[in-house]
Amino acid sequence: MIKLKIAFLAIVMLCFLQIHAQTVPINGKITDESGAALPGISVKIKGTSLGSSTDSQGNFSIKGANPSVLVFSGIGFQTRALAYTGQNNLVIVLKDDQQSLNEIVVTALGVKREKRNLTYSSQEVKGEQLTQTKEPNLVNALAGKVSGVQITSSSGTPGSSSRIVIRGANSLYGNNEALMVIDGIPVNNDETGNLNSGPGTNRIADLDPNIIESINVLKGGAATALYGSDGAKGVIIITTKAGSQNKKPSLSFSSSLSLEKPLLPEIQDKYSLGSNGVYFDGLTQKTSTSWGAKMDTLKINGQPAQVYNQSDLFFKTGKTYTNTIGLNGGGAYNSYFLSYTNLSQEGTVPTTSFDRNTVFGKFSTQVLKDLNITFSLNYANTKNTRLPEGYALESPVWTIFTAPVSYNLEPAVNPDGTQRLFRFSRNNPYWVLDNISNTSVVNRFLPTFNADYKVLSWLTITERFGADVYVEQGKYRESLLSVSNPNGRIVNRNSNFRQYNNDLIIGANKSFGDFTFDALLGNNILSTYSETANANGLGITVPGFDNIGSTSTVQFTETSYLSRKIGFYLQSNIDYKKFLILSLTGRYDGTSVLAKNNSFYPYGSAATSFIFSNFFSRELSDIMSFGKLRLSYSTVGNASIGPYNLLTPYESQTVRNIAFPYQGQSGFLISQTLSDPNLKNERINEFEVGLETGFFKNRLSLEVTYFDKKTKNGIIPNVALAPSTGFNATSVNTASMRNRGIELLLNAKPIKTEDFSWDLTLNYSRIRNKVLSIYKDLKQVGNGFTFIFVDQPYGVIYGTRYARNSEGKLLIGNDGLPFAADEQGIIGDINPDWMAGIVNNLRYKQFTMSFSFDMKKGGDIQNNVDGYGYFYGTPKVTEDRGPRVVEGVNATTGLPNTVSVSGQAYYQRANGVLESVIQDGTYVKLRNVSIGYNLKPTWLQKTPFKTIGFQVTGRNLWIYAPHFTGGDPEVSSFGSSNGSQGIYSFSTPTSRSVDFSLKLTL
């Protein structure tokens, strides 16, 4: 009984102690790093609902258990957790949350600098933001994320190219895409791989987004001058992931599956094959038009006609499988990172695919106390299978979008083996799947070597070598009995590309009193070699034997070039008391493609920044924590001249249908285009001013940049010459063009607590382009699908337009139809009025969510799917086929038109006037939505896993394009070249997709 009482008393005492422990008063004070009291700071006991906040003197008092974990958080300060075990009079110091101010970014030549000290505009995108988009091509992953950057997809075919332009076009005919740099080494991003109509693949698609640590976009000349004339269009600095020192090996694995549905144009499904309301069966009566009978009243063989939705029947659900395995670790003096990724993409068009296998490794080691070496190797093997697109007679997409809904396209062949066609001039799309293909296989190596030797505490020598080597094997096969090539065709193309880059850099950083000097002196050597062998075989002699040796006629061509460039550069940054910074850059380049008297050319930049927030009072700093004014001017050369362009070559000729070589005899004549041996590089002069601000301890930051750049000595390659000279045209250095623009970047952290955070980024850019001159009195030149006019933006659409009177009303003929004006004119402008993007990243405990919008206002599109469809009667708008009186005035009488015409007559007339298919490309896209969940670490304590995460991602889930009737207003159907922009023409549709992924770490 006594023992029982003792036990009972012990239990009561334990309960009393437990109750007493839950109500211990905890007192303390919270200050910043300078010792100033912080009022309004949240104090919480982790795992409970208990909380308090500091008073005006920074003091707090709260009751809690002993032991417990206290969490301190406040706007503008880093959240801190403290294990409480009974301490008295706690003094907690919170650090400013100013990561954006002290953020280290990678700039030109791989030099790392604090963002607050930069004297020019740049914007960084972290690797996680790229991979969560689940885009196979990292260029597309940047869409909507960076101000001043326009990204345009070309097609939905797997592996298709994407175009990236920074601050508008710089050159009228030269390459306008940004330079790609990986770990300090410039790499090739040409568009290759297509041997027929449609886009190819831009070679940055060989890079695996999973190995990217960050991308920094350098926009203006002051930021890119160190890269010489190749950097005049802006530079994309790509930094790959590296290992971690003093870390045990960590193995990660991720796997994802993406399902893709095509974004289709609006196609009518209410009328059959035929003309003027009369049904054609496509067997005894063939036609290409769908102006036949109404489907809901049509009977075939006494039965209601079946509606064949050609797009739904032809396109399939695309699938993309991605699997990545990585290894990360290191010792006291070295680190390593290894990665392997397999991407397998099946297109929405059957038989199209893109497969990429990449292996990446990076190893860093400290050889000596002051010598560090890093070596990396990136190997990629890609295989792309595509079909012809666009206007080509071989294009299956053309036939699908213009095929009648009353005709079953399958089977594709007749019993005798010939194609089964409802018309004569185009292949059956299902026959194309089995008999036409375009394959491309690329093997690419990107090795880099970097050695840093610290000679003195303030002096470092860097040697960096890198190469870009790839071999591409392409093959196009078109079987016998094709409509376009009845005898069959085989094309083989082998390309070899080698580029070697070497930089020797001496860097110094030293302080003298209030001044800090940061300088580098360097030398760059760049060597580029390319070789392409192309064989075109016509007439397949053995059906099913796809060897070019079996063709009856083979034409072989070979091209190659070797160019070298050498550069010397110097950059110095002078920092006075951390508030006034002056940056000077100079470069002297020489290139083998120019004449000796023009081969070397100097350029440079001067930039300064003034951090005025250093002079704010304490009270003002609490509101506006950072302020910087930037100012820069740069003049850079633009490498717009290709190898051997100064020579006037001899060319193989065709005379009276006799193509040389003929019967063993070669035949050459000098080119009819006279080259100018004194051509020099274009010149870009740019002025930039910017304001960077941060508010509330940088919870809110705003950057505003204005730039004004002018291109001089622009090259026009084909200016007409008088026939008396013996030539038809020549090249001149006479054009000029201007770009002006405003860029805005807003970053905000509206909410940041221990359990919940919300990061918001908004960017906006408005660019105005104007062609100032071309050549003497010349006012216009052609440029592919667009044109160049003096006093107009670069890339206007020029063509047939409707005839109108002085009041702008349509002139109508006596037949009741509008007609084309005698003279063509400007009917559109491909340049957007403005672009914007919004990116949101949210976290709640173990859940993450991100979503982004991409917006473009204006920018005209030539919608050829509708344009040609008007003739065929396939666009959705042609469902309105009743008689109508076209609003306008009679061209003869000047009176209002009263003549009624049929819908078929009206739209087939519109088919002949290009103005009728120019559409406003304004859009708002829900570009990306991603929802993820990471398991709590405590749940994994008894498992071998460190982390397990799940993620669901959607792309292009919603598109608002009020004036565009195609599937996606962002595409440019014929690739990334200057003259291919602003046209939507029977390319494989882009897709709306949903991706499911799993990531594990051991």
C-alpha cells in the first residue's frame, strides 16, 4: 500500500512538472546587426499556435515549454530558429534579407560579380525555373521570363528550332540571334537538319536543361563588349552545375512523362468536298475544294454522310519520356558532378520523333595551394525524324488542314499500289507517313578546361580552353510514285563543325584607401571550321532500296570554310567607397574574313553607376533600402560577314537545260553578284540608362532601363547594278537602323513566413525599331517573307491589298466582289507593340506551386492556313456561305455596292489578296503551371532516401488570342531566320501538355 502511494505521488509530481514546463515565461530582445531594436518581429513556438511579437523597444515575452524551438521572422530579415533550453534574457540578432543585393552573378568571360556593382542591365534565371517548365529546348524555357527578349517557336515537330532575339533586330541581313556561351566558351547555335521545307533544329537543343545551374542574359553592348563582334546581338551566359566539396556522394534520379495534344487551327466541318454546293465523291469527281453540299443533309449511297474530322484522325497524343541520373560529391580539395539524361519524344504527327542522350561530367580540384583546375565534358547524341512542312507538296499537314470532312483518307493506296487521292496535286498524308522521311543524327562534344593560378593575393591568371565539335548525318527519302517526285528522291548530307576557343586572362583586384580596382587583361583566339557534303539523287531504280547509289542521277556538292579571329581585351572597374563605380572596356579584334586593311577594328564601352541609397537616413532606408543609377555607352562591331564573302566566285552553270558538269566537262562562269573586297563589319552604338531600386529590405525591387542603339554600316548583299557593268548586283556597307526601348523588371516577396512564401516577378518591354536608310535613294529591299522599308520598322509585310477610295472604303467591281489594288503596299508589321511576363512561385510547407503568364500586344501574322483555306473552303469562318453584299462602293459609279455574291465567290476572291490574311498576333498565354510536393524529411529517416518529390506541370494550358484563328500565334513556320518571321503556314502545330515527374535523392 505504501509503495502504491509513493508511485501515485511520483506520477502526480511528473504531471505537475510537465504542466509547469508548458508555462515557462520566455523573455528577450531582438535587434538587427547594428544593435538597433526591431519592433513588430514575429515570435512563434514551432509546432504550436503560440505566438507573440516585439514591442517598440524590440522586447518580447511568451510562455512556452522547456525545451522548445523559437522561430523569429520579420519583413526584410532572414528567419531564424533557436533551440530554447531555459536561457534567460535572450538577445536575438536578425540579419538583413538582402540576397538580391549581394547576389553573385556570372558575367562576360565567366567572371563572377556582385549584382549591386554591375554598371549595365542583366537578368538571371535559375536552373530550377528552367527545368520546371519541362521544355525539351531550353530556349523555349526562357519565354516570358526576361525583359527585352523575344522568343519564337517555329513548329511543334519534335526538335524544331526556336529563335531568341535581345532588344530587337541589330542587322538587316546578318544573324540577329543572341550568342550562346557555356561555362565561358561560345558555342554554335545554327539551325540545321532539315533537307526539305520547314524548320530545322537550333543546335542549342543538344544541351540538357537538367545540367544548368543558371542563365544570365547580358543585353546591351556595355555588358557584352568583352565577347567581341560575336556578342553584339546580346549574350546568353549558361553556367552548368558543379559538385560540392566535403560532401559524401549523393545520387539523384528523376523521371517524367509528358502527354501532348496539338493546338489546332479553326477548321469547318459542315460542308463536303465539291463546288457551288454540289457534292464530289473524290473518286469519279476530283477537286481540291470543300465548297460542296451541307453534311447534315448529304446522303451517300442512301446513308447519312459520315463526318471525318481529319485532324483528330491524323494527329495523335505526343509523348515525351525523360530520365535523369546524377552524382554529386567531393572531398576537401576536389568536387565532381556527373549526369546522364535520356529524352525520348514522340511527336503528335506519327513517325516524327526527337531522341537525345546526354552525358555530362565536371571535375574540379585544387592541385596546389593557389592552383585550381576544372575540367568538364558534355556529350550529346541526338536523332531527329521529321516530315516536310509548309507549302511543300510533300507536307502532310497541308493536306490534313485542307482535306474535306466527307472523304476518308484511308486507305492511302489503291489495290494497284498507286496513291489514293481525292485530288491530283498532293500526296495522301497517310502515304507520306510510310514513304517520306527526313532524319538527322548528331554527335556533339563540348569539352572545357579552366585553370586559375593565384600568383599573388590580388593577382590571378586564368587559362581557359574549350571546343565545340559535332558531326551531323542527314538523310531525306521520298519513295517512288510521290506526286512531287514520281521517280523518287534521296538526299544525303554530312556536316562537320569544329570550333576552338582559348582565353588567357590576367585578373587583378586591389584596394587603395577608399578605392577598389578590379581589372582584367586578356587574349582570345577563336578558330571555326565547317564542311558540308551534299548528294542529291533522283530516280530510285530499286523500289524499297533506299541507297543513293541506286538512283539514276546523283548531283554532289561540297562546301567548306575556315575562319580565325584573334582579340585583345581590357576591362577595369574602379569602385569608390562602394557607391560610385566606373567601368571601362576595350577590345581590339582581327578576323580573317575581312580584307587586310579592314581586318582589325577597335571598340569598347564606358559605364558608371551611382548607389545613392548609401546616403539615406536610417528612417528612409527602412522604406527604400537600395537605389542605383546606371549610365553606359558602347560601340561594338557586329560580325555580319561570312567567310569568303569578299570574293566574287565562279559558279557551276546551266545553259539551255544542260547542267554542268556535262559529259565529263565542267562549266563555270563568274558569279553575277559582284562582291566588295572592302566590306567591313557593321557597327552598333548604344546608349543605356537604368534605375534599380529596392524597398522594405528588398522585399520589393524595381529595375527600369532605357536603351537607344543604332546600327551603322549595315550590309545590303544584293543592291542592283547596271547590266553594263557585267554584273547584276553587289554588296554595300550603307544601311542604318535604330532600336529604342524601355525594359521593366519587378521582383516582390508579398508573403514570407516559415510555412508560406510567395515570390512574384513581372517583366515588361517596349521596343521601337526604325530603318533609317538602305542605299542612296533605295527605299525598299526584300527579306524572305518580310520586307525592309526606309522609315518603317524592320520586317514589315508587303503584298497585295484591297483597292480603296480616298475615304478608305473598299472598291467593288461590277461582279459585287472587292479586288486587289494596282500597286502593292505595306499591309502588316511583325513587331509587337510590347511584351510582358508574370512568374509566380509559391511554397506552403512541403507543397510548391508556380505559374507564369506570357503576353504580347500586337505583331501581325500572315495566316496562310486561312489564306489558302479560303480557296479550299476549309477555315471555320467559311461556314457562313450564304449570299452577302460586300460593304463598299462600286468602282464605276461610286455608289454603295448592292450586288449580292455567294460565300464561295467572296472567299475565293479573298484568297488572292494577301491583306485578307494579315491577323493581329496579340496573345495572353498561361505558359506554365507546376504543382509539387516533397515528402517531409522526418518521414524518410528510416529509408535510404534523402528527398522524394512529385510534380505535375502543364504547358500552354490556356491561350487567349482574340484576333488570330490559327492554333498558336507564337510560331514562325519556316524556322529562325530573319526572313521567316511572322508567318503561320501549315507547320506541325505546337502542343498543350501535361507532365508528371518524380525525383529521388539518395
